[in-house]
Amino acid sequence: MSYFRFGAGVLIILFSFFSWRIVSYVLGKLNIPPQRTRKIGWRLMGALVSYALLVESDTIAFYLDFQESSTVILDQFLSAACTLFASGVLAGGCRLVGIWERTSRSETLWGPLSQAGGIVSWTIGVIIAIGYLLGKGPWGALTAVGAFAAVGLLVFKDPLLGLMASIQMRHSDAIRRGDWITMPSRGVDGEVIEVTLWSVRVLSYDRSTMTFPTYSLISDTFQNWRSMTTSEGRRMILQLFFDVTTIFVLSDEERNHLSEHYGELKGDTNLALWRSSVENLFENSPWVDPAAPHLVRVKELVDGGLGVEVYCFSRSVVWPEHEKMRSALMEHLLLSSRAFSLRIRQKNI
């Protein structure tokens, strides 16, 4: 019996009784949830106690008069327990990294990598623990993993695909928490609230939650509206249909009268002058962003009349404000067309 090993084992046991409190105190200063700190602290305590008992296994076998075979079984059991507790500590540390990444404003690769690290920690820990229990040792257990590699790929197919998708999405900055995305193939239309190795959770506009696999981000097509929300305006496309029989050439007196109310107008027909008035509206309207692209164009002639499209961007990207501006612009276009003697066609007329 080695007195040095005995003393080391006693010190490790004494330290283990305070380890969980030390860990809880340190992690508590970092604003980590108490349930997480206690869990990691108890796992660290279990790892230290099992390792100390492993160090003292010869002493325990000597005083309890164990046979050699019983001592070997005790060593195998303590080694497996110590390995599982150590894996739990590493997995808990990876979990804390994931919590920090979710609470931080900037999204990094640490989130998906921490989830993968937790899976790897538990997987390797269980394999090594089984190797100890079977008397193969850690290296013997790891070399036997090759025989189960194909099964492992099937079991962890979704996490592996999700990890690659997360890395690609984060590297290209294609998706973040808070982005509004639409994915027609899966009926997704809402705000991203969580991206994990396994799934993406989206809060829909009706406050329901939709979940789909993470690897769908690289296998399916999705539309991200982030650039629209970060811009200064949101697109508006309005289309009117005019009765072609109400389009005519105005006299100089009529053009001058309209110019007094709608500014300088260009054109000969009432439709051309109306389009010119809408162009003037783009420059001075409280609803339209004048710096963004805008135009008024005549489209094809259909059964419903001559189509005229108004293309512009609102001054706000906030949905309620945008809809108010869009409605006000549409009402103005409908009312102003009467001043130019243009008749709006409807399909039921």
C-alpha cells in the first residue's frame, strides 16, 4: 500500500465535497442559471469521488480482503463511473457555451459546435465506459467503434446534417434568430426563434410555432426578409385598370387647370398627365420614399381594361405603418384619377 496514493486519494475526496459549491459560485457570477451550475457541480463531485476511490482501490481491497478478481471488477466499475461523470462535466460545459451563445446578441458558430460537442462528449464517454466494464480499456473500446460506424451514421444522421447546415448558414450569414423567412415547400412563414442541430423553430404570424429539420435550410429553398426589414422602405406594387374609352387628348386650358393643382405635368392625354402627377407625388409624398426606385408604367390591354402599374417603396418597413401608407396611396390614386376623367374598370362591370 502506497502512502502517497492514500494521501492523494484522501485530498481528492476532501476537495470533491467542496467542488460543487465552488463551481456553483463561479458560474453564478457569470449569470448562469442555478439549475445548470448545480448539475455541473454534482457531476464534477461524482467524477472526483469516483477517481479518488479508484486511486484508493488497492487500500479498499486490502482492508475489505477482496480477491484479485473482485478488485479488478471494482477498478472497472470505478473507471466507468469516473468516465461517465467526466463526460457529463464536458457536456455541461458545452451546454453552457450554447446558453451563452443564445443569450448573446451576435450569433456565432459556437452554438452548433457546442451542441455537437455535448453529443461527442457523451458518445465517447459511454463507449469508453463500456470498454472499461468489458475489460477492453479505453483504446480497445474506441478501436471497436469502427465496426459500428455505419450504424452511428444512421443514428446521428440528422445531427450531422444539421451541424453542416448550421455551419454553412452561420458562415454565409444566411439566417439569424429574429429573421423572417418563408419556405413554400414546408409552409413556413414566420420569425426564426431558435436554430439547433436538429430543428429550426419559427414563430408564425398567427403566433403558432412551426418546426422543421435544420438540414432543410440547405436542401430546400427559403426566402429571408432580413434585407427588407433593415432597409429604409418596403416595396409597394399597385395596379389599376382604366377604361380605354375614357382616354383622350386634353386641351391647353384643361392641362393648365390640372397643372395648378398637381404641379408641372407632362403629356398630351389625360392618362399621360395622370402618370406625370403620380411621378410628382413620389417626390413629395409622406408615404413614398423618393430615394428608392419608383415608376409608373402602362401594361398590357386585357378584358378588364388598360393596366397601369405603380411601383415604389414606402417610407417605413414596420408592417402596420407600411399597410397604412399603402392604403393611403391607393386611395389617392383612385380619387385623383377622377380629376383626370379616367374611369376605373372592374371585372364585374
